[in-house]
Amino acid sequence: MPTMYYDANAPWSNYHKTVGAMAPDGSGPQLIIESLAKIVASDSIQPSGLVRFSTFGVKLFEHLAKIEAEHPVTATSPRIAAGIVGAGWSFAPLIGTPILQLLCDGLSTVTELMPDEWHPLCKVPADHIVLAGGGTLMTDVALFAEQRGRTLITSGSYLGPTIAGAFATSSHGSRLHYGGIQNMVLGMHLIVGKREHVWIERRSSPVLDTNGLVRLTIDGVPPRLVQDDDKFEDALIHLGAMGIVNGVALNLTENRLFTLLQRVRMLTPDFLRLISAGDFRAVAAQLGCQVDPSFYELTLNPQHPFDDEAMHTMYIPTAREPLMPPGDANIVHPADAIAMLGAILVGSTKLAVGETPNTLAAGKGQKPIPPFVMRRILKGADSAFSFYRNVKPFEQVAQPFDPEDPFREPYRWSGLHGGGITGGSPGALYNASFAVPLDRVADAVPAICAAVADLLPSFVFTLRFVEGASGTLTFTRFEYCAVIEIDGLSPLICALAKATADPNDPYLAEYQQALDELAVTMPTGAAAVRDTLEAAGIPYSMHWAKLGDLDKDKVYADYGRPTEPDSLIRRWRETRDDLLPDFGRAVFWNDAVVTYGLIDL
């Protein structure tokens, strides 16, 4: 039986340490939660995943009843958020509430959908569907599936988020010609009140037959069945505001192997035009491979996009059948390298052996910053981009790339994706994400690079690609979409490095000046990207859970004001009102959805 634990006045911090106030020990921001709850449900052993969801629901009913008893909702009472948290990956205040918080990563389970639970009108075969608790880590879903000849259709670059958190914000995934993680979701089990729960699925492709719905009964309370394609699309990007995602039905794909292509090649306007055209086979051919890639990631130097060789990562399907089980590719993504750099920065502030001051370079700070100071911060590199290149050198395009080459290791999907990105230093990373129409990439990249050319070189740009993303409020709202990631050193890691600097350092003043400027570089760069896209008339959207100062005006410009009859926000609100009882509407919210104008308290 699941167990619920409670802790009073407990410290908590999100994964990227962007929520709360600085802890007394100076280690980073944290919140003190008046009532911090954690559910542990992984010891449930019923063979039916739906029965497991039912047993989880008993404890979640009790938890919501406790909240209602201790914080009754009246016309004059302040609204108190229930505080639903998965792995805590969000940079934005979609998570983090000082009064109540429920850690849902314990809602962890993965099972196959039983044949007698499967609806015969479902468009996905039963053996391609798994049931996963909302708090299940993506890595656990992948490993379970791969043991049965299936795998995830897509995922982020990392498998550390929980499944409910990953699709809550339309996390954009990693596979070409496919949408975000939410596209894999076929049905959702939502706990919406102390004695109320909902199973929601598409009418055009129902998942659960009568037996499945009966097994979802919680303490004598059957689920309310909602079969509606539009409402399902609304609920997918739930942003933590449509109840507790107790469990989901996920669509899997056949497991197969991939070879890893990581090569450098100069970026040119013609190369960008191939990307804008969505001709990824031609892009692969430019990198020496004549096979359609399943994944493509482009990382470039923002200050010198056409002068430095860009870094290209592709996953190429292979038909090989290795004798030994595939291992891990140990890919270092840009965010990994930035986080490593932050960890080193805090751990070592002294000049490298043989490094001496030389001529000063013009910078944007109050005084010019000596180049040796920046090399010291970047550990001998001249930019965060070159630091990344030095972490794990990529191949040159010197010969054809053959995915059937027996000397190239094959990998499963799980082996191509890590679990975490902090590099040993949580809080080191600043990340903002902008989605633009794919056919505007050739215009957008040169424009935004020019806009940040004079900033300190503490960040990289990375492009990934999405097609046909599901969800009414998906931030990848263009049918063919490119996501531009900005990964750089966070203001927090700069502040921590400054606080741990050697007071006897003869160049302390210059070092601290550089860190002060670095602390504002990323917010300045993200604002410059946004202003440039606006000025160029390039449509764009921003990731719900990341940085960059997403605001109500931008949200309304993209999705329509809720007072407008065709507003997507209006439609999302109406579905939320339909799914949640009065009590649910009072507690299932967070600071971000209020700031974004999605909910009015």
C-alpha cells in the first residue's frame, strides 16, 4: 500500500535552483515549506497498472481531504496552492509553494496494459501501450519498454524528468518528424478532489474498455470518463493546473538501434537553408551520411556562427544486431558542458600554471576585462562553445559515415540519453528556449547571433526540431518547428564563484568584475534574442518552464486573450473548469500560470 509522509518547515529546492531565497549556508536558493508531503507508491505490486493507480488514489484522496480540512475554501479565504511537484526540473515557478507541497516522484510504476483493459476502437495496439505513474522517471519508462522490445518514441535530451512533468510543459523531445513528449500520451488519470477523479482520453481513439475503468475505481468511487478530442488536447499541456496526474497511458514504438554521428562542419547560409526546408537527409549528406537521421542537434558559437565549425549530432538507425547488449553513448550535450564549467568555476578560482596577464581587451563592463581573466573563468578556452568542443571532440567530415560499420557502436534510445545535467553543480545552468517556424531558421539564426555578438562568450545556441506537436497550449505551436536553446552560465553560479574567490588573489578585482558582468549576460542575451525576433517579424514562442521572462502580454499575443471567443486560453480555461470541482480550481494552480495570465485568482 502506498505511504504518505509529512514534514513541517522543511527546506526544498528545485533541480536548477531558481526558486526561493538564498539558503543560510550560501549554497543556493531554497524554500521552507510549511507542510511538505511525499507519497511513496513504488511498492505496489498489483499486476494491473490501473489497480495500482487506484491504490495511489486512496492516499491522494486522503491528502486532498487533509488540505481541505486545514485550509477550507471560502469566499474570503486566500487561495493556497496544493504545490504539485515531480522531479522539480522546471526553471520557472510552475513549482515551489511555501505553504503546501506534494512531491509526486513517488508515484512511480510502469506496467503493460492488460488485453482485457484495452478498448477495441483504440488506434494503438495494446502491446504498444504502457501505463506509467505520473511520477515515473522517463528513464524508468524507457528501460521497462526496452526489456520488452519497445522504446520511447521521443524524449528530451535527458531522461531525468517525471513523465507528468515532461509533457506538462510540452517538452519538445528528440526525434525528427515527431511532436513533443505529450504526443505519446493516450490517456490520463487525474485526481481532482478529495473524492473525485477523471479518466480523460480521445473519443477518436479510446484507450480503456469497461474492465479498465472498473479497475480505476478508488474506494468505491468510479472515475468520471471524459472522451473528447478537444478537451484531451487542452489537458495535455496541464502546467500543473488540472489536478494530480496520477497515471497515464503511453504510446511506444518498436525498439531499434542507432549509431551516433558527431561531426563538425562549417555553418553557411546555404546549410541553414537546407534546415529551413526541412531537408534533413540533405543535411545528413553534408555530414557524410546517406541515411535519413532520426535525430538532429546543431550547436553553434553565437558570437561566430559562420567562422567556427558548428557541432552536429545525429542518431542514425542501423539494422545491426550486436552480440553484446548495447551500452551507453555517454553523450555530452551543450547543457552538460556548461554545467561542468560551472562546477569547475566554483571549485577552482586560481590562475592556471603558466598563465600570466597580457594585454587588455575591450569589453562591455565598466572597465575592459583582461583576456586572461576570461580564459581563467572558461578554463583555458576562449568561449563556452570552445570549452564544449574540448570536452568531447567531434569528428571531422573526412569520410563517409556508414551506420552499418561494425566498428561503430550501436545504442538503444535509453543509451543515447542521460539522466541529469547538473555536472555536479546544481544551479550552474541558465536555459531559455524559443520556438520558431522551421522555414524561418535561415533568417532567425544570423539575426539573433548578431544581437548577442558583443556579449561575453559564456553560452551556446543549440537547435532541435519538432513536427506536429500535440496540445492546445504547446509552446512548439508551429506545425514545422525549430527550438533554439540558449545554454549558459547562470547568475547563481557566477555569484557563488564570486563568493568563493581567494581574497588574496592579486587579480581579485578583475575576476569579480568579470563575474558581475557574466551574471547579467544570460538574461541580457535572452532579452536580445526576443527583441530581435520581434523586430524581424519572426514568429516565436517561449518554453513554459524555462527562463527568459515570459509574461502575460506575450502569452496573450500567442494564444489569444481569454476574453476573445477564439482564444486558446479561453478554451483551456473552460476545460479546466469542466475537469475540476470548486475545490480543485482553488488549489491546483501555481505562481507561473497566474503570472502568464492563464488563471485569475
